[in-house]
Amino acid sequence: MLFRNDKKDEDGSGAEPGIVVPLLPLRDIIVFPHMVVPLFVGRQKSIKALEEAMNKQKFILLAAQREAKTNEPGEEDIYRVGTLGSVVQLLRLPDGTVKVLVEGKKRARVLRYLDEQEYFLVEAEEVVEACPKSTEIEALTRSINTTFEHYVKLNKKIPPEMIMSVASIDDPARLADTIVAHLGIKLEEKQALLEIDNPAERLERVLGNMRSEIEILEVEKRIRTRVKKQMEKTQKEYYLNEQMRAIQKELGEKDEFKNEIQELEEAIRQKKMSDDAREKTEKELKKLKMMSPMSAEATVVRNYIDWIISLPWEDFTDDELDIDEAERVLNEDHFGLEKVKERILEYLAVQSLAGQMKGPILCLVGPPGVGKTSLGRSIARSTGRKFVRISLGGVRDEAEIRGHRRTYIGALPGKIIQSMKKAGSGNPVFLLDEVDKMSTDFRGDPSSALLEVLDPEQNSTFNDHYLDVDYDLSKVMFITTANTLDGIPRPLQDRMEIIRIAGYTEEEKQSIAKRYLIKKQREANGLEEGNIEISDSALSRIVRHYTKESGVRNLEREIAAVCRKAAVEVVRKDRNATVKVTTKNLAKFLGPPRFRYGKAEEENRVGMATGLAWTELGGELLATEVTVLPGKGKLTITGRLGDVMQESAQAALSYVRSRAAELKLDKDFYQKVDLHIHVPEGAIPKDGPSAGITMVTALTSALTGIPVRYDVAMTGEVTLRGRVLPIGGLKEKVLAAHRGGIKTILVPEENEKDFEDIPANVMRSVELIKVGHMDEVLKNALALSDPDSFLVPVDLPDDGSGFDERSTDTTTDVIAH
């Protein structure tokens, strides 16, 4: 390079005005004096210029291009003012480019371009910067330092250490050049600052630019703060979900979620369901697609869709319409129960003729152990349907039936929908066990929720709270079981076809034991057919003296106990041994007899009559005792009797007083004596009106001294005029009398229609005498030498005085132990 003179300048840079130096055109960057900047150079002209500078005194003029996109700039494309800098370091890279570290020294202005083809060679002069010390310069310096400190606090891109560095600069020109390098202003504005010769003017310009930047940064900060406060939870979740989605995409987890979505779409497409259910499911699936797979809401939606898909909307089993085969299956599983079997066969017959009909809704009411629950499974087998059962005993929450709404954590459909999913069929046999044992509390009334389920007109659109779409239950065969109707609300009773199942007779129990129970328990206890033999007499003794029930549950337990004892003997002696159970050795297996067979008296007694009661466990003999004591007309009633039964005792006494003349009693006999009516087994609560005629008979016997026949039992409600009104549970009461050895039973004549329910063998063993008035009862119940001369016949009024309605025991006569 050629210099016009060799005199060095005062700072020792070695460059003076009128120098000839290579020029390096820069793109998108302005290099100010005192800046150290790394540059990457790739153009051949620029590399040649750097090489020339390195070969000489390492000086080069750094000037910016007007347009960064220009690859081959000319003189007019390069600003005339630049920075004269020195090359600190040069490094050649493997790709042919050069990394160079340059340091700005002085401002310089291009005077003219010299003729050089390989690189830009220019003649330039240094720009002289005169900056005398003044108060204005000092004020500007302080202001710019203070403003820069504020700027650094707002701009997180500048390290805080720069505040100390800038504060230590005394030269105004250098201060301006140092600060402008950190301002985020446009290239044109930086070039304009580079071209300003006066440092004071430049400082003022930099101060203005810096304040503008501060205003922008403060506005940005306010916007960020305001947006942050206004950002709602959903916006945050969306932002986080987007980040999660990106993370999952990197990890490959998103593909698994997409596959799951596709599987759900395919399952919905193939599943047959109602239009409402399909619309609801597709809507939920669309919502699921927008969610993160890891969110809690996505799990809720996915579970909901799974429930919808898993339900049998239009999946039905074909009914077995062969009536003979169905009857064979029912008889194979259960002995007796003719009414229920007939109703199932009727349904199958109508189904085969009519094609489609709504499923029946039956309610089987009877004592424990008569086979109500197992009958449901047998009905399913005979009709070829699926079978599901739920127990309603102790259920007190309405949501158990109708489900919880999805707003609750852990919400699920009710037991009805759960059982339909379990059945996998839209027309199963659905057993609702112990429907009379439900209760009510603050969580709702489940029996009211069942009104929709068990109503044939409504259950085609059953709406579960969880599903929130209608589900068709009209083709389901509902069977409910109960021990009594007392615990079932009247509206619910009205929706069901009630079939009463009475207790078994002694002969029926023995037949059930021979056909089913002995074989079942023998196999359950590992015995072969030849290992145990139970004689008929031993079986009869077990029924009579070791069980006291209407069903056969306890009978099965006793037979199981016999089989276990027999198993011990077989193991001790010989695996092929035969254990014979007879009446003689029965106590060895079961211990002493637990119950006395029958409660009938063995001789006629005064003041003691045998009544009949109906309980949850079946029929019972109910003795009634009356004692006459000297006194002043006091009536004492004991035996833990309910209100209805105490009123029956008072009505009985009133009737006897009204017939005092016919009974040859003094008119004021009741004023001279105290009467005590007692019903034994005083620990057991008793209630109901059907002991009315029994109390009249016992009172009459006690007052007249005429004994009551020991072989006669009776049941019936009595009015004040002596009419005998009908009662309920006649079959169970007759069976109890038969078990007790009673030969004659007095029953209300209006109960004659119930005679057909009584087994034929029982009807042959006992004599049923129909009575319509108390006079007839006394003539048959008292041990009279001449019944015709006892009492004068009473003409009944034509209007049927007294309550001529059917009076049944609305509650039990005896509540069992």
C-alpha cells in the first residue's frame, strides 16, 4: 500500500488522512470505532482484500453495503463513510470461507476508488472528530449513562456488566460509538450515526434513539403483563398442550394416541346404535381429538366413549320358542312353582305368535328359600337368554340405579346400564333381587328411580345420568323378588305383575331333597353315589324336627351336615363304604331334635283355642289362651300384640257381651271378673286381624266352661255383629295346620276361591269347614254334646252390616325369631 506521508497520528494507529487501503463491503452490519467484531467472509473479492491487508500493515476500510442482497456490489452500492479497522486475526475454514476478527479504529470517508480488479482499493481520509469539554457534553454524558442503565434493565439481551463498562468511558465520541452498538435500531439509522462528525450531536442523537427504544420496551413490558393477567386457564392449557404435543411428537407418543383415536373412530363406525347415541359419541370424539392425551378430561371422555361402544344397543339373542323344551328345563331345575312356570310358557307362546312384544315384568313374592332367585337363572336358560342379577338389599342411593353425572370425579353409569354391558345383549333376563329391602335417605329414593325402569311405557327411553342418552330396556325380561309387599311402594307394585310363591309342603320338601339337594351336597362333599343312603323316614324326620321354614334352605344345610359327617366316616373306614342314615342314628349326625313337630294340643281344654298365622317364613300355629279371674271388669292383653290384634281382642269381648243371653251368661258378667288374653311366645311381635274368631272362641270357652276341640284350628276376622271376614295367606296357614296334625280347619267362606292353591294331598288330609258367622265357628270349635241346641241362629242384615270388604293381614301375624 502507498501512503502519502509516513507520519503517524497521535494514537499510534499508523493511519493518516489520504491513505490507500483495501475496502471490505459489509452486509447487515455497521462496525463502529473501538468495536471488535468477528466476520465471516466468503466472497473472493473480500478475501483478496483481507489477504492484501494482512500482507501490508493489516489496515482495511470496513464499509456497509446499501442492500445486503447485492452479491457483486459496485461503488454506488457501498456507503462512502465507514470505519478504518485493523485485522486482529484471520482463520481459513475448510469450506473455503474466512473467519476474521477486526477492530474498528477511526471513522474514514472514501475519496475515490482506485483501479484494482481483484478487490476494492480506495483512497480514504480519516474523519476528524473535535469534541471540546463543555457543560453540555458533561450533561449529555450523565444523561446517556443514566438512560443506558435503564435501557439495560429493560433489555435482557444486554449483560448487566455493560453498565459498569460504559460508565468508565470518558471520551464522548467513544461513549456514543459504544452505546450505539447495543441499540436495536435499523441499519440506516446506525449508518447515519456513523456519518455524524460532531460527538456532541452524535451523543444527543444516540440519547434520543435510546429513549425511543426504552419507550418501545416499556410498552412491550406492559403488553406482556396485561396479556399474562388476562390469560385464562384454558389459554394456558392450550399453550401447554401445544408444547406437550411437540414433545410427544419428538418422543413418538403422539402416534400411539392417534392410533387410539383411529380405533375409536372405526369402532363407532361399525357399532350399531341409536342416532342420538351416535351423534353424542361423535361429538365427544371430536372433543377428544382436541385434547392432550395426558389430560384428566381426556380420560373422562375416553371412558365415556368406551361405555357407549360397549353397550348392546341393537344386539339381541334369539328366544328359544320351543314350549315343551322350556317346560322341561323349568321342571328340571325347580319342583312345583306352577304359576311362575305357566306365566313363562304363556310369554313364549305369545312371542312365537306375535313376533315382537315387550318383556314381562314379574314380581315373585314369597318366603325365603323357596327358589325365587334361582328361578330367574332357570327362566333365562329355558328361554335362551343371557342372565344378569343385581341385589337391591340395602341400596339407598338413587345414583345406584341411574348413575352419576359426568361432572363428578369417578362417575359411572348405574347398576342397570352396568349389568346390560355385562350381559352383552339387549334382551337378557334381568333379576332385581330383594326389591323390598331398599331404603331411602338424603341421597334419594332408589325405589322411585325404579319406576322408570319397570314401567313398560317408559323404559324404552331409560335415561342414565352418566350416558345422558336414551337406552331401550323394553325388550328386557325383568324379574324382581321380595319376601313381602310391605316394603315395596304402591306405585312400584302397580308396575309389576305380582306372583305369590307359597311355602313348600312336607311332601314337596322331601321330593326336592331327593331330586336335588342330596345329590348336590353329596357331590359338593366329595361322596360317591354309594357312599351315603338317607332313608325316607330319616328325611321326613329332618324336615319335621330339624327345620322350621317355608323354603328348603335350612333343609339343605342339614343335609350338608349329614354329608360332612358321612365323609369323615368314609375317610376313616373305607372309600367304598356306605353310610346309612336312619331315624335311629340321625341324632348322631345332627344332634337332638331342635323343633317339636306340631303344636296342637292332645286334649280338649277350656279357654285355649288354636289359631293360624301367616309370617314371612310361612304359616304358623298360634295358640290363644284366656283366663277368667275374680275382679271388676279389667281386660288384660299380653303376648307382644300389635295395635290391630289388640283391637281384635276388644272386638271379640264386645261380641261375647252382645251374645251374653244366648251364651247363658249374666248381663253384667264382665263387671264381676277380670279377663286375661295371652298369646304364647311373648318375645315374638304379632299383629293382624285374622285371630279375631280365635279370640272369640277362647273367650266363650273360658266364660262358659265349655272346652275347645284340640284338633280344630281356625282363622278369620270377626266383626262386632259376628260376621267372619276373609283373610290372606290361606295356603300357608293350611300347610301349618297340616304340619301340626290338625284335622279340621275353620276358614271364612269367602276364602273358598283360594282352595285351588292348596295341594291336593293336603286337601285330602284335612277338612276345611267354611264359616260365615261366629255362631257357626262356636258350634264347630267347642266340644258340645248337642251343637244344634247351642245358640239361636242369627239373621244377618241384608245390607251386610259390618265391614264386608276383603280384610287381609297387611302386616305379618307373627314376625319370626
